[in-house]
Amino acid sequence: MSAAAVLVVGATGQLGTTVVRRLNRAGLPVRALARRGSAYRHLEGEGIGVAFGDLREPASLDAACQDISTVVATANAVVPRGAGRFGDTEDLGYANLIAACRRQGVRRFVHMSVPKTPFDARVPTFAAKRRVEAALAESGLEVCVFRGSLFMDDWFALMGSSIPLRGAEVHTLRRPFWFSRAFLGVVGHSVERRGIALVPGDGRTRHAFVALDDVAAVLAAAAAAPAFSGVFEIGGPEVLSWQEVVDLFSEVLGRPIRSLHTPVGVYRALSLALRPFSEAASNLMGLSWVTAITETPWDSREVFARFGVTPTSALDFLKRRAALPEASAPTR
């Protein structure tokens, strides 16, 4: 593989898989990092190499980073696939990856991060992403960090709808993690079947909800750009409240959808109660708490324009997904 190759870390996940596809369609040689025994077969194809490795195994990362110019890192532990300490990916894993990049002469590191909030220290994912960003800033690499707003694909589904899950080659929420599986099993079709959407808090908190495909397009373009570094906020083309999203569901389905509000204190209480039993489940409740009380009212037009990407509106996203047949999503 040539020196211009891109290594995608987190390649078997939903965002990582989409980035791999876009890089491959652009004609760039791409290498996907995958653990042996993981579901990686869908990535094999012309122009795509698979490097077997694990973020917890430094030697495997050295091999994966050989002859690589750019790393695109989308890996996270928000919805884990199996056993293992929750922080392995975010802390130890990224420390190992950054060190391997430096040893192997990788030039650029494109990292998918999360919004910065006043409550970062209270939620493991937010706290870990801040630590990774700090480590990257000290790494000596050319670093491009994208702090993404809430993905429509995930957060609209968590409102109780199967529509956002349709058409995805891989879907994060379909991973074999007991908590997300149990949640979707109970409320995964609530919008379509019961006319009820689950709304965090009072429904007035506003976010620049963004389509995962659009984020992948920007990450792939940043990896291919001759020079691009910095920290950038990336959200969708409009800022909507949770209640306005419920109204969009009503418009797409052609019938009224009622909001069922969950008090923000419930998320916080569940996060604390689950912590002794499952840090990952506790973290998910912490994420819900933060998204219910903090906003991401971003204007990302300049970022999208720089990479020639036209962001998808929430209404168009829901219309396109609703037009697709409902099928069982893969559990990669």
C-alpha cells in the first residue's frame, strides 16, 4: 500500500465503515483496523486492506500504521461490543495509537470527538475525549479534531423510532450491548406503533442535529486534504429543539406524535445508580442527561463548504429513511 494510504480506526463501526466507503470511492488507498474475530468481512474489497490489530496491543498498531500518511479515528466505547474495561478504548487505546503514529511517521491525525460542555468531567465519554484532544495537541502530529453535534441516526432512534436505523450497513445501536438492546427492544418502535416520542427534559433544548453520512463525508475529505488542522464544530444545517424533531416525525408519518417527557433528573439518577454495575450503561444515561441540558446551536456552513459537502436537513433525513423498507439491521 502506498505512503498516501489512510488508516481508519473504528472501521467496523457505523461511522468508520461509512468513512472507509467514502475514501474508497474517492480512489484513495484505505486500510481498516479490525480485531481478529470481529465482523470485518463487509470491508474487504478492491482498494481496501484490513489490518488486524487492537488498540490495547501496541505492536499491532505499529504494524497497522506502517506506510500510512493519515489516521482517521472514530473508535469509541459508547456502545461497547463485549467485555473489557470501559476506558480501554478512550484512554489506553488512544495513547497507544498516538504513540504508534509517532513511531511510524504518520503525518496527520483526524479525530472524531464530542461537544465541549460544562459537565464534561461528570460523563466518561466527554471526559475521555477531552483527554484525547489534549494528548493529540501535544503529539506533534498535524491534528484535525471534529466535535460532532448529535447524530440523527442515533438520537432520533433513541426517541423511540426504527426509522433512523433503516438503510445503514452497520448501526451503532444494533451492537450486542445488553443495555442498548434492552432499551430498543422496549421502545424501539414507539413512534411508529404508539405515536409516542421520548423527549429528554422539557423538549426545548436545541441542537444542530447532523446526519452521520455528512460527518463521514467531512472526515474523508479532511483526510484527503493537502493541509487542514484545528478544532472544528460540525452540526447540521439547522438548529432544532427536541420538540421540533417530534413535529418532524408527525409530518413524515402524517399523523400526530405525542411527546413523553423524561425529567432530566431521571437520567442523572440512573447514571449514578448504574455506575457500580455497568460504566457503559451509566455513561449512556450521562450522555442523555447532558444532551437534555446543554445545547449545540452551531453554524457549520463554513466547514461543510470547505469540503464541498451539502448537509442534510432533519426533515430530508427522516423522509429518506422512512421511504426505505424496515429490515433487521446487522449487529456488527
